[in-house]
Amino acid sequence: MAAGREWIVITGAAGAIGSALVRHYLTRDRRVLALDRDVAVLADVAGDFVARAVDLTDDTAVTTILDGVLAAADRVALVINAVGLIWNEPILALRGGAIAVHAAASWRRVVEANLTAPFIAASLLAARMARTGGGAIVNFSSIVSDGNAGQSAYSAAKAGIEGLTRTMAAELGPFGIRVNAVALGFIDAPTTRAALPEAQAKMLQSRTPLGRLGRINEVIGAIEYLAENSFTTGAVLRVDGGLRL
């Protein structure tokens, strides 16, 4: 069988961090498959990459995309699961004198985006990695995995990601696959700015020992470490400036 190509697969590739990762790895002369619901934001990116729009919570759709892009001999060296959805919603809220309960629909949407989608991508691609010499998977967690008032769904999903990461590391190590996660603090990105009122962002910045929000290039640096260190697996690397909620 002829040797195939080596790929990096990035989910959530249309987000601020995901699209930065696409650009970063293209400068490293790597073949990239970018997956997201809407990849139009990547239209102006030049380089040897493939972008596909897909619902990452739909395992059948993801399988179809992977089978259509990746040849049997192709090796996936790295999967970066940047897919996710930041969500703020309290379990109970007083509205007009009545108590409103966290909507089950939004709970499902947040858990699907932050936990189910990474699981689908990681498991499907792990099967390919196991056949083609192993590789590395990096999932995205958050410092709110420890719990954060007003973010029950998001916190629970990120706690799930950390448990999933450690479980996958234990199960997939014998196949030569390493699985790690980055637990992000507050990163200076459009999604963070949209989710946080300016006053709250300034408060969190003041509580961060390093006195600022994180930078996207610092997230990329952490991912590169986890991707390249061949004796690191099952780790959750905090990239949070020392902030503890």
C-alpha cells in the first residue's frame, strides 16, 4: 500500500482559537482538515487544507466527512477538539417574581456541543489512528470544570471532558494514542468578550495573578506541548494565568 498523507484534524475550526490553530499549523507545513458547522470564516485562509461544514454532534455526518476526505492509508497525527459553546444560565432565576428553571433544551445543547461532539470526533479518529501508527488528541476543557455559579451545563460538560480525557488516555495508550486536555481560563477572544459583560471581564482580570486575560498564542503553545511530548498522556494542562474561581 502506498504511503498516505499525514493530517491534523481541528474541530471547532471556525472559532477564534480554532481558526488561529488552522493558520498556525498551515505555517508549519501541515495538512489540515478543518471541521465546523460553518467554515465560511476560513474562506480567506491560504494553504493546503480542507474545510468541511458538518454538525459535529452527528456521528453519521462526521463519519461521512472523514471517509470522504481521508484515504485508507492517510495518517491522522493530531486531533484538536476546539469545538464548544460557552453558555451562562443559572439553575434557578427570579424573573418578575417567579422562579425560572434552567431550560432542559439549553442544557442538552451545551452538553452536546462541549462533550458529545468531542467524544464523536475523538473516538472516530482514534479508530483510524489505531490502524495507522497512533497519534495525539487534545481536548478543550475549562477552569469552570471545578464548578462555576451560573454555568451549570457548561461546567458539567467540561468536567465530563476531563473525565473523558483521562479515560481515553488509559484505554488508547496501548494503541499508541496519547490523549490530553487544555483547561482554559479567560482568553482574550471574541467568544469570551461576547459571554462576559465588560465589568465582569475586568473583575476576572483583576483576580488573575498575572493581571490579564490569556492570549490565543499561549493556548497554541500549550497545545503544541501536549501534542509533541511523547510521554505525556491523561494530563489536563491549565492555561489560566493562575486564576481560581
